[in-house]
Amino acid sequence: MTTIVAFQGEHGAFSEEACHQHFGQDVETLPCRTFEDIFAAVETGRATFGTVPVENSTAGSINKSFDLLLDHDLKLHGEILLRVHHNLLVTPGATLITQVRSHPQALAQCESYLNRHKYAAVPWYDTAGSAKDLAAEPAAGVGVIASKLAAHVYGLEIVEERIEDSPNNYTRFFVVGRGEPARAENCKTTLVFAVPNTPGSLYQALGEFANRSVNLTKLESRPRRNRPWQYVFYLDLDGHWQDPAISAAVVSLLNRAAFVKLLGSYPIAQPLETDGVSSGQSQLLQI
């Protein structure tokens, strides 16, 4: 059976790089217009898995992704840590650059480079989309910021590689799919819960993990959209939900929380350098 992985954006997007890093260069990918379309593609069977960006090391969490994880019943099957390298691309043979197009976040992450070269920054709807549009309608003096994969897909030339300001620019992705993933070594678990609006309720809920020596790696709050000024908490922890200590902590959490949703246990990702079309397959356990 062919594995099809859905991602948001045009072909050549960094999200598609993440697909190749995790599943290999030969995986079939399905571009989607929105994050909602990724979830719909997996739920209807058009895609086997979806890759959803959830956090950037410089820009922070991507709230839309966390909201969709709560709204849908897909499980987490893996995580990907993609090293994001921005590249300046032009149409073949172009020499003079006066303006650079890209997604506003990519422009912000290359602000020092653009200012140093006195390039005018022009916001575009997508990094790969800016490459696609420039290839379709070449314009004098225009460059774009996008991935190496986008340069390969749309036949653009790379003027300069790795122009991002931060040397540690990573994006974390979740791999979502139907059903429970197979258990693997070195797992991480993500769940979401809400607690009553009473003194000490969050402290007591988290204490169920501390009392069992379960290491929590991330805690983030998001507004409950159906209850103003109340919040849900997304929690990452080391281990698999079937581990005795974690299982006991979750059972006790159920007695303290207004609700608990287990999003899944999945192999912990290790950062892997990727150069788009030339990157190798992730060292993660594949499930």
C-alpha cells in the first residue's frame, strides 16, 4: 500500500521537506491549502498520514495546530524536528536583485540579511508559493526566500544558502494518523486536559506526575473556545502512556480534571540536518 503524506502549502514547502526527512525521499506527498485540509485528508483516507507544524524554536507555538488536535480524533504517530535553512532564489541567469518575496515569517527570520544587502522585503502568502509564482511569471530584480527543495521543484537558481539570522532555527512537526501507533523505544507522550477553576487544581494535577517521577518537558495553555476565560493545558512528557507510572498518573489525573484527551505516544525525534532534496531519511523509528 502506498504511503501518502499530507502537508500544508505548495510543493517545495518546508513542510514537504519534513515529510521527506521522516518518511524518505520516495514518499508520495499531498499538498493541502489549509491545516484543516490535512486533517480531512487523513480522516477520509486520501492520505495515510499528515505532517502538522506545531512549534518553531524562534517564533513559538502554532496555535491553530493545537486547536485542531483537540477538535479531531487523529492520533500522534511521530514528531519531526526540521532544521529550517532559508535560501535566496532567483530565475536562471538573473543578476540584479532589488526586492525579495516570501512568507512574512521567513522575511522576519532573514531580516538582518535583507537589511545588510538593502533588499526590499515583499510579503507573500507562502515560501514555496513565492518560488512557484516567480518561476511562472519571472520578474526583473525579484528574488525569493524558500527551501532548496523549492529551487529544485521550480527550476530556480540558488544565489546564497542559509541566509537565516538564527543558527538554531528548528520547526517541530507532529505526524498525525488514524488508529494507535505501534509502541517504540524512547517515546514521548502528549495529552491535553482542563482542570476546575479552583485554587491549587493545576498544581494538584501536575503533582500526579511529579509524585511518580514522570518528567514533564512542556506545558502550554490555550483558551477554551467554548468557555471564555477558561483554559486547556497541553502537556508533553517523557515515556509511553502504557508505562506503569504514566498510566497511573493519567488515571489519577482523570479524577482531578474536567476532561483529559490523550493525543498519543510516539518516538522522540532527534534534530537532523536537512538540505531539501539531498537530505536523507530520518533516524527515527518508522511506524
